Amino acid sequence: MIFPEDYKQIGVSREPRHGDPVYFATKYLISYDGNEISIYRIESEGEGFMRRAKHVELLSSGEEIAEYPEIVNTRNRAHLIRLAMDICRGDVNTVIFRGPDEHVTFVHDPDPGAITEIEILDVQPPEPPWLVYVIERLEECGIIGDLTMSFKPRVLDLRSFKGDDVYFPCRASGLGRSLDADRVMAAMPKIVGCEISREIFRAVYGGRAHRFTNICPVSGDLLIPEGPFITRCCRSERRGLIRLHGHTGVVVHWGDGPHQIEQALRMLAESIRGSK
């Protein structure tokens, strides 16, 4: 697969003339000659902004090239690879895309193996789950599009644990009785939360008998990763890269916002690349 990493690597020529110099950063040239489109790989030499092309290699031309008809977020690399895969049929092996800023890019011989699927392990409510919501927004605005990741939400629905004897950590969940707002009156209460929830219960009620369901994706066993993952935990000391059930992942703090989540995904991407 050929998918230029940066817009500046792509030149566009509307009136191609043999021997014309090329911009120093140009590695690929999209040439429009009447109704004929060709894409070349370029090696240049010399100094200054405009340089001599010492080697020109044809990658695709004519019916091998399709232009995507709509404006797209050209910074979302995984999305463009998937779009190109749908279009590359028959003679077509290359798709040209145009963004809202008028920059263009292309995907030649799209390879689905270049996309890394990341599981999002989270709980709901809130709905949508916080990690899923933030990552979708980061994708939409192109902030993490260069990571060539796709995301698969795997969400534990806390509503499945509701009951008269069930207590959740916080009333913000809106699910019913909670440790921060209600006295625990059930004879054998069931605490549905993380380890800190159980510690809070023990601090208030001592050695009182209870049942405990650990919903934490890091220390519990209700959400076991099946591949690379991102999740969140209320213990700040767990923030960062982690190896869980044989899979590499990254943990953000329960209250982390978009900036911290983006940084965590970049850390995870670098770790995955380094292991290949």
C-alpha cells in the first residue's frame, strides 16, 4: 500500500510538461492531462525549493484511478483506507481524496492490515460511555486520524445489576441506591463498583458481610480484552501502558479529558509500532 504521510509530499500538475522542476518536498505527483490522470513517484535532486526530478516512476493511470466524489476528512487514515477498499475493484487500484481545505491525498493498493483495531473497554451509564464519546469526537475532528486506528466499543451495561440489595458507588450513575447518598440497609448488600467502592464500604461499615462485583476493566474479569485496548480506572497510579491478559493496552484516569485520552492513544500506538 502507498498512502502518503503528509499533504506536502503530494504535488498536483494541471498542465504537465516534461522536464519541469518539482517542489523539494514532493514525493508523489498527481498529473491531470486533459481527461487522463496519472500518479507518479518522484525522486528529486539539487538544492532550493524547486529541484530536478532525477527519477520518475508511474504508479497508476487512466482507469486504474478513481476520484472520490465527496469531500472527506483526509486526516482520518483508517477511514480512507476502508473507503478505498470499497472502491478498488476491477482495474481500479488507486483512489484520490479531497478534503475541505482543498488538499488532496490518495491511497494506492489499500491494505486493511495497516489499520490497528483498538477495543474501548468502558461502562455505561453515562450513555454514550465517556471514552467512546471522546474518541468519536477526536476521530471526527481528525486529531488522531494519523494513528491509523479503528475503534471497537466493548461496554459493560451497569443497568443489568439493578436490584433492591444493590449499591453503586455514586448517585451520578442514576441507577438507584449509591454509597455516597444512601445508607446501606440490605441484610446482605451487593456492592457493584471498583475496589475503591469496596474500600469505602468497609471504611463505613467495618467487617459487615456483603457481596462484591468488580466492574473495573483493569482488575476485574467482566471485560477481558481480546486485542489492543484503551480503558479507564479511578486509580491514578495505573495510568499508562499496561499488559492485560496477553494484550497491550493503555489506562487513562476516570476523570481524564480529551487531551489526556489523545496522549494515551499516541502512547499506545507507539508501543504497538515498537513491538512489530
